[in-house]
Amino acid sequence: MTRTTRRQRLVVHLGLSLGLVLVAGPFLWTALSSLKPEREIRRDPPTFWPETWTLGNFAELFGRVDLGTAFANSMIIALVLVATNLLFCSMTGYAFAKLSFRGKNLAFGLVLVQLAIPAIVVMMPQFVLIARLGMVNTFIGIILPTLVTPLGVFMMRQFIADLPDELIDAARVDGAREFRVFFTIILPLCGPALATLGLITFLGSWNNFLWPAVVAQSEDMYTLPVALNILNGNEGTHYNLLVAGSVVVIAPILFLFVFLQRFFIQGIATTGLK
């Protein structure tokens, strides 16, 4: 190994180490702060490593907020959205990628246009529609607007478009209809894209605050982010409880990403999102 090569590797390693510190540092600080008493969190200058270790923040958090119900609500909503997006986005992506029908390009253009529209722009019309349908303070009211997402349709269309047409033609020659072609040929080949879409959908639903806060009207319908917002009350901000709640919210996402990171990276690399 030449001296120039060693210098280049050193620069790359230093850059990666700096990036790791910038990305992981806030998460590590949050995790450590959840084990500090509040007086230590408010200390100026702040401490990184806890001087006094305590689990009292989590005990007080579960005493103040019904996190069990909020956790169950978040999990139900996230799993339903993952299931519906995996099914309907892949079906729609297959239609755009491999089928020919009138208005196909126009319809796909409308999907791309929706990617450019901020969610806050359509939130008010969506809420009016949900209210008129009598779905306020219900699971279906929270789930319905993101039952199928434009990003999911785009991702699945990009992935399925690269699959060989010969497989579909062979199945059609054997007498398979479109639903059988989709479920037996196309869907099993979409593992990386499905894993990526599932993780993105779960993450978006799990961290979503604004829409559930608007639709959910009672505490028994609150999701985790909405329930934790109760801690920002008239009594002031309880930073020890907020960081403990942040750890509770982040932990499932971290575990999920660790198990699915290989499929996530592969899916991102093969769906045009480079």
C-alpha cells in the first residue's frame, strides 16, 4: 500500500467517523439523557455522560401518560398502513409498469404531481371530507388519507419496470390471468422494494404527529407522538419525560431498521431513488 493510498483511506475514515458522530450523536445524547434526573438535563453547561443514573424518568412517564394505549394505537395504524401500501402500491405499480391502458401516462403524471404537493396543502380538504363522512376520532379516519401513497406507487413502478417481460409473457401463454401473474410471478420478485416501502411507510406512520393530532379527539385514540405532546402543558416542559418518551418512540424504529437494513439498501439502489 502506497503512502498516497494510506492518506486517502485515512481521509475517508475520518470523514466517515465525523459523519457518524454528527448523525448518531443526538440519538446517543437522547438515550443517555433519558437516564439523567431533570436537574442534570437542565444544567448549564450540559453533561454528556450521566453523573446520576436513574430509571425514574420512565416510571414517571408511564404514570403520567397512557403509553400502553398510545403504543397499541400507533402499532395498529402503522401495521395497517404497511399492509395496504404494500398491496395496493405494488398492484398499481405493476399496472403502470407492465400493462397498457388508455390514459396511463396521464394517470402516472398525476401520481408524480402528488409527490410535489406538500401534505399540509391537502390537509384541510382531507379533514373536511373525513368529518363529513363521520370518521373523526376513528382509526379509519387516521388511516384513510395514506392508505396508498404516491411515493409507494412510484417506487414499485420503478422496480417492477426493470423485471423481464419474458416472465410475464410465459405465464400468460400458460393461461395465467393478471392477478395470478401478479401474485405468483411479480410479487415474489419484489422483496427488496417491498421491504424498503414497508420500512418507509412504517416510519412515516410511526412518527406522524399532525394528522393524528387533528383527527384524534380523545386520549384513547392518541398515537405515541400525540400522547407525548401532553407533556408540553401549562406546567412547563418536562425535558426528562420528553427524552424518555423519545427513546420509547425511537426504539422500535431502530430495531426494525437493523433487521431490514440489507433489504432497505438494496431496495433504494434498485428503484431509481439514488
